[in-house]
Amino acid sequence: MDAPYELIYYTGVPGRGEHIRLILEEAGVSYKDNSSYPIDKRREAVTAYLAPEYKGERGNPPYYAPPLFKHGDLIISQTSNILMYLGPKLGLSGSRENDIYRVNALALTALDGLSNEVHDTHHPIAIELYYEDQKEESWRRSKEWIKGRLPKHLGYWQKVLESEECGQGPWLLGNTFTYADLVLFQASFPQCLDGVQFAFPKAMNQAKESGKYNKVFELWESVKARPNIAAYLASDRRQKYDWGIYRYYPENDVVAE
């Protein structure tokens, strides 16, 4: 379709919409982003799709939450679903038959472990409750996550990068760059101390200094150096984290023993 790509997401933080921005920026394609709309129109662009009276349109069902992605008459939701739609169109889903499923599995793993789980460290009881209403539980959840889950996740990605499939790398599928590399980059150690690095800088620095996950950190550096990504990270289009999925609470950044 010749229709423009359009990302519909909350304004103020990168959030889950950032994974979609990165694949579009890497591909060098133009797209609309409601975060660039006039201030009085930004929120309206999202809430219109979430209003009780919105029942869907043109064969598209109602949506639970953004990010939403519009391309012509198609409107789809769920970050991994949007990436899986864009990957083949933008040449970022691998080159072999069935690579799209390998790439999707890697992206889902990164989103589950380094995005969803991190979010739950500061909202372990209920999303509807403020952090201040669950601080003790959040501290305990963060401590256990840093001790047990973070090494497991980093260890898995190190194993992928050391695997026969990866070969000499530097990417998750060897010499083929895919959107899974972008997802791991964004979820783990994005620019400006975002992602897990933003939420748990002491724990991540300890992991880096251990030398156990060198290939994972090398992948981050390689993604950051890609021309289109570097230009995007240096631009004012790149939003910084504050509230949302990744939040920094010093008391939760407990270095593992």
C-alpha cells in the first residue's frame, strides 16, 4: 500500500511504541507519530480509539491499549504484532524461509523478560495503584528480579550470541540484522541510560563488569552505531524515560550479592 505509516501511542515517554519507532527509523521510511502533533491533539489521537463508544471500524475490532499502528484501512495493536507486520515490508525479518518466526520468538522473549518483567518490579501488586502504595512489595520484587531473573535473561542472550546459529555475529541471526536486535537494544540498554539500564543502573553496571555478557553489550554498541539509529538517538524525536515501563527508584536498584 502507498498509504503512510502511522504510529498511535501515548505522549511523554518512549514506552512500547519506541520499538516501532526504531524499526521505522532503521528502515529510513517516513511515518506519522501522534507525539509530534500539536499538544491539544496528542492525547485525543489515542483516547479516541479507547473511548467506550468506539466499537472498531472497517473490519478492525476495538482495541485494548496502544500502541496502535495504522496503514491504510488496517489498524493493528500489540507491539510484537506490529513489528511482525513491518519486518517483512522493511526487510528486517531475516532472509530465509521461516526466519520471521525465529525473529518474532526472539523479540517476544526480549519483550517478556526485559520489558514486562521490569514494569512489574515497580507495580508488583496492581497497575492501578501508585508506586507509593506498594513500595515495600516493589523493593522486594526488584531485589529478587535483580538476583535471579536479570542474570537468567542476560545469560540467555549471551548464549544466543554464542550459538551456532549466530556464528561470528554480530547479530542474533549471525550477519543478518533484524528487528529482534532492535528490540533487545531498546529493552536492555538504550541510549541515555534508558530501559533496564535506566531502571537499574547499579545492577546493570555490575553485570557489565562481570564479563559474563560481553557479547550482549557488544550488540548494544553495534546497534547504537548504525547510521540511522545513531541519527535518531541524537535527534529531538527520541523521547527520554521518566514514567511508564521503565522507572528509576534508587531504593530498588539493589546490587546482587
